[in-house]
Amino acid sequence: MNHKDIAWLTARPIAHRGFHKASDGIIENCTQAFDAAIAHNFAIELDVQVTADGKAAVFHDYSLERLTEGTGRIDEKTLADLAEVPFKQTSDLIMDLKALVDHIDGRVPLVIELKPPKIEDGRLEQAVCAALEGYTGKAALMCFSPQSVARLKSLTDRPRGILSLDYSKSKAEEDLGKADPYALTHMLHVMETEPDFISYNAADLPMPGVDLLKAIYDLPVICWTIKSPESQKNALQHCDQVTFEGYNPDKMT
């Protein structure tokens, strides 16, 4: 495996979908949440999905209902359609990834989670890499799908990470199809995917597969999603950095 210099990935806590706080009208994956993270010099984790016209939209849920006044699936809408959909609690609009990276302008690192459609066709990976073309800021890509992480090898030199968890006790197991839960849990696809880092569910750490890959390949390990200072202290016994929300890691007591 080729080692990339990604010390920046673990240098600062990573704000989960930005430094959001819904009670203050700062909604996840929105401009205000990203600006708040920048103001505190936190790295930013964000989610992207492919639109009907092959663009990368910054949004977590596969459907619009939870956070917006719209309905329907992200992948059924064009980018222009999404630009007209108001959020319920903020004047911010759904961003496309190109607009986001232009806005961030390298001020903090980005950790971008790709959320492929159920039938993966490569359009999301292509859209993300196109949006990042020419961007000189620090940005890493990650996904739960080993196929997506492997596909990115031929598309980008940016750091690629595998997201994982203990699939044996996850509700996600019902969506695995023919995939082997044990292989996914312990990332036995590593020779195919060749990840540069691991992002693992903190509740499932420590995990033998994670420890083994870290020992053999010296892979950085980040975890998700930490929601309290106490949980952060516990998590950092098993990983190199946390993805957090709901508190300020710089004000831990």
C-alpha cells in the first residue's frame, strides 16, 4: 500500500456535518455549520450524493423530508431542482460540492463521505472527483462501500478511507445482500481497496480488524460519532481522532 502524508487528517477534531446546532438555526451540512467549524479551526466531515444530472450534492439523507420542505429522493432531483428546496430551519440552501470547496477555499481540511445509490454505477465518484479538480485544499474521501473506495483509486490521488462498523450487530446487515458481514467488519477487502485511513464506529471499538490493519499498514483511525467529552476521552484510547457533534472539543473539562 502506498502511504500518503495525511497527518493533517488527525491534527484537529472533525466536525460531523459541520459544527451544527439546530436550536440556533445552524443545520447540518449547511453553510453556517461549515462556517462555524472554520471559525473554530475544526476539520469538516460532510456527505455527498449524486443528483439526477450527475452532480455531487452536499446532503446526508437519501430523501428530503427530514430537513427540508421538499419531498422525494436526492438522486431523482437535478441540482437546479435542489437549489429551489428550502430548509425547514435556515435560509441556507443545498450546496453542490464544487460550490462548497470554493467556499471553504482550503481554510480547513474536508473529510467527504460518499453516499452511493443502491445500484452503484460510478457516477458519484466521477462527480466528486470532477468537483474537486483543481482544488488545492486538503480533502479526503471515504465510503462504506468497498467498491466505491476501490473505484476511486483510478480517479484520484487524494486520500481514500473505508467507513465501517460491527455489521454483526447492525441494522445495516439487512441491506448487505450477498456481502459477508465478517469481511466488512474486519475490512478483509483491504488488498482490493487499499485505503489510506479507517473511519470506524466508536461504539464498536476496539475491534481486532482495526487494530491489525493499523499495526500492519500504519493506517490512521478516526471514529464516529462522538457526542460528549467523556465519550471522546474513551474513544481516543482506540483511535487517532474523533468525528464529533453536540459539544466543543476545545472546551473539555
